[in-house]
Amino acid sequence: MYIIGHKNPDTDAIVCALIAADYFTQLGMEVTPIRLGELNKETEFILKSLEIQAPELKTELEQGSKICLVDHNEASQAIDNLEKYQIDWVIDHHKFNLQTASPLNIRAEGLASTASVLYKMYIENNLEITEQIAKLMICGILSDTLNFKSPTTTDFDIQIMLELNKIANFEDLDMFATDMFDAKSNISNFTAREIVEMDYKTYEIGDKKISIGVVETTNTKYSLDKSQEILEVIRELKEANGLYTTIVFIVDILKEESIGICESDKEVQILMNSFKDSKQIDTNHVNIGNILSRKKQMVPAIEKTIL
Ligand SMILES: [Mn+2]
């Protein structure tokens, strides 16, 4: 069985492919973790610091291969031609939009990271959590919660972080989180397309397809300076993929607020109607206030507005 995180993988998608591989191996299964795209700068920093190899990049598998989806379940975010494969497992913490041809195993919880869900699965099965696995789990949690600033954070995520650090022994977790976010923010030499696609997801909402990119950063300048080029990329993506709308949010981790880059007045209106604290900055930018989570805040509000 192949274990696969979503396209445009973030830290949780990568570390959970590695963690789930260890989990299933301990249960006696033969598994291979893979990834569908390049590592982002944060994940690169983490794997380098922990001296852990990334899952192999593989975007096509043999027809009929058994797969386990981690940190996603929607076909639009999964490996291309998903119908060619046999989905045996889904381990996730997102809203569900999945149709399958045959029965499967699903484990999903409303926790802040898929790493937190996997932690529970280890405990329930009495499996060993090594120092390396504990470190990977912590990184998944820190990344998805923005060091517990995101409203997706639950008491359980905080509690397991403390448990895990008894094994991982990070000396200063806040410092490590800061280093992670600084690494992720170091995108001065990225093209506009690389910025947009760094953390970009597509959703099917009724009969409409929309895409939402987020750029979580401690330095908004690198992306906001490229706004005009980002708008060009958004136009191309919308046209090429028949999208109803595409919005890219620059999430300021330090100020704890987000700015939406809007291609036209339609997007400005969607944001103004979706988020009560929205303030239009100029023709193409809306500050939506203290909104940090795509899954818990952005997608549900936008969905409600456009349905
Ligand atoms: Mn996640």
C-alpha cells in the first residue's frame, strides 16, 4: 500500500505519510510513503534538522495499487486519476467529499492535525512512538496550528504535544516553531506561480469549482510585492481549470490577520460578504481580519456566500 499526502504538500501531509508508514509497518503491513510534489521550505527545514529522508516523489502508480490517503480526502486534492487505484485507507482531519467504488477504512477526527489523529491510533494500538516519530508528530501539529494560534487548535492537540515532547525532547518548542515559520517565509526568490501553488487547494462546492491558496508567513512583503504577478497567475489558473473563483490569502502569522488577493470585484464582494471584519484596502486587496484557518474559517464562510 502506498501512503500519500495531498498535492502541493504541506508539512502535515509529508510528516503524516512518514508517520503512517511507520504505523502500518508496526502492524505488519508492507507500505511505501510517497509525495505528490516538492517540499515547501518549512518541511525542507524540518526534515533537514531531524535528518529524515523525504518520501519519494511519485505522481503515478501502477493501475489498481492500494493506497492510503493522509491529510486529505477530496479527489481534487489527491493523486491524478484516483479512480485507477484502490483506496484502502483514509486518515484525515478535513471536511469530507469522497466517493469510493468499494468499502474502505476511514479514520477522521476534528483535531488540528492529521498527526494528532495518528497519535491516537498509536496509543489505541499500543504501538511504540520513537523519538523520530514523536518529533515528526510535533512538527505536524506546530505547522497546522501555527504554534497553537489557529482556531483549529483543540485542548487535545496541546495535551498530546506535551506528552510527545517527553519523548522528542525539544529544548525550546517556541523557538523551533519560529525557525519553522521563518524557513517557510523565506520565499524572496519564488516566482508568483510558486507562491500561489505553495499551499493551494481546489474544492467542489455544489456545481462550482473554487481554489484557495494560502501563504502563511512572518513576512508578507515577499508575496504582497508580487501581487500584480500573482493576479496574472490567478487569471491563468481560473481559465485553465474552469474555476468559479480563485483567491490567494496572505496569512500574517505575527499580526494574526489575513489579506485576500482578489482578481476582480466579484472576489472583493465574496470576501466582504463572507467575513464581517473585512476592510477593502484597494481594488485587489481585502483585509479579512483575524482569520487564519482555511479549513475552519475561510472555506466554510466562502462556501456559504457562493452556494
Ligand atoms: Mn493537516
